[in-house]
Amino acid sequence: MKKLFSIENLTVLGIILGIAFGVFFKEQALLIKPLGDAFLSALKMITIPLIFASVFVSIASLSSVNEIKDMGIKTILYYFSTTALAVATGIIVVNLIHFSPPEGLTFSDENVHINKEFSFESLIKSFIPSNIFQSLAEGKVLHVIIFSILFAISVLTLQQYKKDIITNFFDGINDSMLTIAKWIINLSPLGVFALVAYIVAEKGLSSIFSLWQYVLAVIVGLFIHAVVNLGLIAFLIGKVNPFKYFLQVKEALLIAFSTSSSSATLPVSMEVAEKKAGIKKKVAGFVLPLGATINMDGTALYEAIAAMFVASFYGIHLSIGEQIIIFFTASLAAIGAAGIPSAGLVTMTLVFSAVGIPLEGIALILSVDRFLDMLRTTVNVWGDLIGAKIIDRFVKD
Ligand code: ASP
């Protein structure tokens, strides 16, 4: 009985009831937005201190610079190769589906806030903080991670007593943030109910049907990547049963689905990875924050499919060469996307510009973006969690 009413099961129920409430009680569902926002704020509140502390502790607890290199290289290798695999899957799916040029499709009347400034230059700049306190305050996750890594490496060179003081201090912060995460997780059934109900009421489900071909392609692509590609990688390289692992970490996936934010999900991913899946603290503390920021398999796959769908709307035929350009730019655009709702939509401009698809075409897919964001964020977080499990296997205690 206790198991039946577990937080995970109640969270699933929250999502289902949220969808129903959003469809049938639209006005009331719009009113409960503050409840969902409060839940999201609570998660975001602990994200930055948690990232700072966990990345620091994870690096500072490694015994040598070689060990840092070893874990870093393996993590980056995993992230880059799975992102590439995700985009390739997306491109193959689109080539198999063959979008028929959608008829009667109109541009969404929502305002498109597209940052046309996104470029390689801004991508490079996004790595280096000029004022770490500003980056902390503004929640610039990549800046915080990079500073935290440098800080931890420098601490490794200090005298032992100084090193111990600083490391214990951040270790304490890390553990207390995870305790707060646990408290917030207990509120997730209510939080996800409000978030999902509001989004369904605001956006309406009907747009999903008018863009069904595109929605289906994204769902099929994400499903293949999450179940087949990542499942096989977990099984063959990580030597874990992906289904069993899925059950251990599902709370994080439910939160990812409901919040559409890898960053906001991070406290929950770290909680379940360490406490339920038994992943070493130094691995979870490094691999997951980095993954929430640069590893976005779902987003990469989605951007490739979106670009090819919009191209077909404009009657643009994409040659193999152009599809290869999409492959590279979608991978980069996903790395550059922040772990927040709709971030992928902004970085998608890089992909569109690279192959000459009109940027205004983004307005075409805007109405379903928020729903697809839920799915791609879930795959993003699943990719991070599989990565943590695999790296955990190769890192000694
Ligand atoms: N919402 C996604 C995430 O947080 C990013 C995106 O694709 O928009 O992982």
C-alpha cells in the first residue's frame, strides 16, 4: 500500500490529472500557475549552490590531476558521441518519414522572441566568466562549472589543512542542498500537477494534431534514442539493466518532463543518482551538472528534425552535404542551449542560418514547442543519468 502511494507514483498521477485538469478546467488551471512557479523556484533556488559545491567537491576529492583528466575525458567523450548519435538518429528518422509539405499550416501568432545573435562567437564567449559573482547571481551554469573546476584544481595544490577546511565546507553545502532537494521532491506531485495543468490550458492540445507529422517524427526519434541507443549503451558499456536503472531514477525524469528544465531537475537527478542508484558522489557531482549544461541529446535530435521539417515547408531540398551541416550545427546548438524551457528554440537559429532556412520559419513550430520540450528535456536528463552510471563503472572508489 505504501508503495502504491509512493512519491513517484503520486507524481505520475499528478501529471495525468494535470493534463485532464488543463483540458477540462482551462480557466481554473490558468489560476494555479503560481503553485507551479513556486515549485520551480524552489528547485532553482538550490541549483546554483548545488552545482558550485558538487563540482568543487567532486574534483577536490580526486587524488590527482591525472584522475581529473581521466574522468573529464571520459565524460566529454560520452557526451559528444551520444549527442552525435542522437542527431544522426533524428536525421535518419526524417529521411524515412519523408514529410509531405504540410498544407494549410499557418504561422503561430505567438510572438517569436528569437535571439538572432546566437553564433559561434557567443558560444565560445559563453564559456568564460568575467565576473563570477554576476554569473552566480544570473544563474550562468557553464560559468559556474568552469570556475568551480578551476577553483577545485587550485585547492588541490594547497597545504592539506587548508584543503580540508575548504573541501569539508563545500561538502557540507553539497549535502545540505541535497537534503533540501529531498524535501522539495516530496512536494512534486502537487508541483507537477500545477505545472502541467497550466501548460496544457495555456497552449491547448489541438496544435499537436495539426502538426502531427512533425510531432510524430520527434516522438519516434526521441523514443529510439532513449530506448534503443541509450539502452544499448547502458547495457553494453555500463553493464546495467536500463529498465532497472530507469525505475531507480524515474523521479528525476518525471520532474524533467514537468519542468522542461534540465537545470531545475539537477537537484533531483543528483539525489536519485546518489541515493537510489548508488552512484559515487564524486561521479554524480561532476558528470550530472556538466551534463545538465552541455549534454542535450533530446535537444540535438529535436533541432535536426525541426530544421528539416521547416525546410520541407519552404520547399527547400536539403542535400546530403546540407544534412551533414545540420548534423554539426545541431550538435553545437544543443551544447550551447541552456537547461531551461525553450532554450533549444533560441539556439536553433544557428542550424537554420547554416543551411539558409528562413528564421521566421521557427514560428511554424512554436505552438507545439513547449510540449516537445517536455519530451526532449526528459531525454536530455536520461542521457545525463546514463552517462553518470557508465562513468561510475570506470572510476575507482
Ligand atoms: N528545455 C531543455 C532542457 O532544459 C532545453 C531545450 O531543448 O529547450 O534540457
